Amino acid sequence: MIRHTVVFRLKHKENSAEEKKFLADAKRILAPIPGVEKFEQLRQVSPKNDYRFGFSFEFADQAAYSAYNDHPDHVAFVRDRWLQEVETFLEIDYVPLG
Amino acid sequence: MIRHTVVFRLKHKENSAEEKKFLADAKRILAPIPGVEKFEQLRQVSPKNDYRFGFSFEFADQAAYSAYNDHPDHVAFVRDRWLQEVETFLEIDYVPLG
């Protein structure tokens, strides 16, 4: 299992219509991409960093993760929405230890 | 549900006995603290950041999370091990969105 996570802050104002639309569209577009086994949308609540949201995806293996990365719906979302609307982000990917 | 995560890099050499001991002791000491519902030890595998490991904890609510933070076993672990053996870290806390 590979858990792909990204923590981020949007350019949009908090609780704005643009923020809601970004989050809804991300779920609608990314969650159904083949290989995504568990998709979570999260609110980042620690005061120890400046990120506001997180997405988490689980994949069976690297092949499934790579297929997702290369899927045209993912590529288009990154190009047309993520890079336009996200102010800052950090990707963190996990596999179980041991 | 609150998911407390921390991604970090140790001062120890990779695959060293000190690294193994830190990870084993963290599991032995932190996982049994009351309120910890799901404890995961993870390897960070993205080349897009310099962290090497992650821990993830789930708590029912803020009261359970605060009790964990204040628990003497946690306080002692942070003081005696974490601050001594961890080179750099980032805490990220999530709640489900919506």
C-alpha cells in the first residue's frame, strides 16, 4: 500500500464559493480515477503549520500510483486547477514501516 | 476524529541500530497511551521532501488528544528521546472535511 498525501493552502478566501468549488471538483474528478482505493478530504487543524487542507489517497502499489499520476483527468486537474488555485503545498507519501 | 501526524528525519544513520531502537521504543511507549485509537509507523517515500518516517495517531476528539499530549509517558518521550534524536519534523493534524 502507498498512501499519497498532499497538504496545502488555497489562494481563495476561507469559506468562499471558490474554495468550496475547488474541493468539490477535486473530489468529483480525482476520486473516481482508477487505482484510487481510499480518497479523503481533510481539514488541517494544527497551529504549528500554515496549511489548511489535505487530500489522502491510497494505492495498492507503485504501478497503480503511477497510472493515477499519468491519468489524463489527473494531469488536466493539476494543470488547470491545482497550479492555478493552490498557493503552497507539500506532498508526503507513506508506506507501512517494517 | 482527529488524526495527529508527524513526519520526521532522525539524526541516526539509516538502518542503524539506533534508528531501529528509536522506532521500536516509540511504538512501545506511545501506542499504549490511553486515547490512541490507531497508531501507524510509516516510511516516507516521496522524493519531493527530505523526511524519512512518519507516525500517525487517531483520537476520538480534542479531549483525548490533549490527554495524550499531557500524559507523562508522552511528555517523557518527547523530552528524553524525540528532542534528542530527531533532526527535523513537521506536525500535521487532520479532521475530516465537511
